[in-house]
Amino acid sequence: MPIVKCPYCGADVEYASGEVVLTCPYCGTSFAIGGEEIERHLMGRVNFSINEIYSIFKSWALRKPETPNDLPLKARIKNYQLNFYPYWVYRVNVTFTYEGYARNILVKGRENETFVISIPANKKMYGTPLQNYEFSLKGKVFFSSHYARKTGGTILNADISEKDAWANAWKTILNRAKAKIKMRGVTGLTLEIQNYNIKDKSFVHIPIYQVTYTYNGGEYPFLADASDARIMYAEIPVGTGFRMLALGGAVASLVAGIIISIIGIQADLPVFAITSFIGFLAIAAYSAYKGLLRKLVSKKFYV
């Protein structure tokens, strides 16, 4: 592996091909391959052990009606890993103007908004639940490689430069600004940035548990933030009781739709008959879909 000198302590630091921001394993300084030191390097602390995280996960999973009631008793952790994932985080104040149509009426405006954008700094994070993870810098501390190793965690270096991260952040800012205006019902939107100011830029490592657990012979993963115990992603088995109830509801909805449509036809109400049947058919299809599921996949972030 290639080696570069740490600009702070002078130690030899190995790095993999493609990595652009390294963390010295000896003094904990983070720096770019070019030699410049990262000014503001933060990290999340590991505030929850794996056992605490697993207990929180099971309690959270039981809130979902699909989860089998015996999950806490039968589920077992197969393996887990604690990784410190790198993010570039920007707090940017933006002033922009927009123009569009609301109910065919031309509308114009000027907005000022502060965006906090988290951009994954490692390519392996893209296409995973880690890509769009948003978190607060509250409670974050200055980075310590010694602390990370003490927790048993693995530190991932960045293979996305700050320049490329900022380009991704800028696209995200534009999309969020447009989404904000579109939520007001504005169509045919054009938006122009008047000025912007980067209030804060940080390089942050977030400790995340990657866990695989077993239940009734199957294996299921979940991700959790070790700092605040947020469940970032989870796959959960669907209980037999829920599946049978959902399939029974599908059959009942289909029968009800047929009966009501027949009544509508006999009452010479063809439109009522058709719309009612379509409505019950949609309910039946959704219930059947839920009943046929073997596992529930949750991709949202929860506290």
C-alpha cells in the first residue's frame, strides 16, 4: 500500500488507492493527500452499547403491527460491526428568487434559507441507507482515533474530495430549495441563486452499528446510529398472524366489493357499482400484498 507522511506528527500513514482524506492512526489528525490538514474534524460518541442498541431495536420493531410478538424471545444477534463513517457537512445560507405558476397565476418571490447538508465522503456509502442520512452536529466532539479504536470501531477514510462533496451539496441545496417552493403548489418553477454563504464546514465521522440477527432460521440486517440510537434501516420478519389477518381482509374486501357492485347494478346505479368495486378491489389488492410479505423493509429514520 502507498504511504504518506502525516503533516502533524510525521508518521508514515498507509492508504488505499482512491482515498483522499486520511486519519493518522498515531496522532488522530485528519488531512488530505495533498498535505493540508482538515480544520474541523468531529465525531459522534458511542453512547449505546450493542446490547442497548439491540434492546432498543426490538422495542421499536414491536411497535409495527407486522412484527411477530415472539421476536424479542426468538431473535438472536448473529454478528455486528461498528464503523465510523465519514461525511462532509455544510451549513449554508442561501438567498434565491423564483418564478412559477400557482393555479395559473404567475407568482414570484425571494427567499432566504439556511440548509444543513450531509454528504457521504466514501463511495461505498452511496446506494445504501447511509447516503441520505441527516444528523445534527449537536453533541459531536473533536475527533479522536484513540477513542474510536477503544470502542472497537473501524474508521473509514474518505475517497471523495471536499471539492466533489461540495458539488454534490450544491445540487442538494438546489433540489431542496425547489422542493420547498413546489410544496406551495407552484408549477413551471424557475429558480435562481442570488448569493450564498458557507457558514460552517465540517468533516464528521458517525459511529454506526451494522447488525445481522436471526429469527426462525432467517437472517435480517439493521443499521443504528451508536450516538443517538436512531434506527436508520431495518428488515423485520412479518408475523404469521398478521399475514393471515391481511389475507383474510383481502378476501373480505373482494367479497364486499362484489356484493355492493351487484346491489348497485340491481338499483340501476352502474357508476356507483363500478367505482365501489374498484375501491374494494384496491383495498383487497393492498391487503393481499401485505399478507404475502415475508419481511418488512423500513428505510426511514427514527428516533
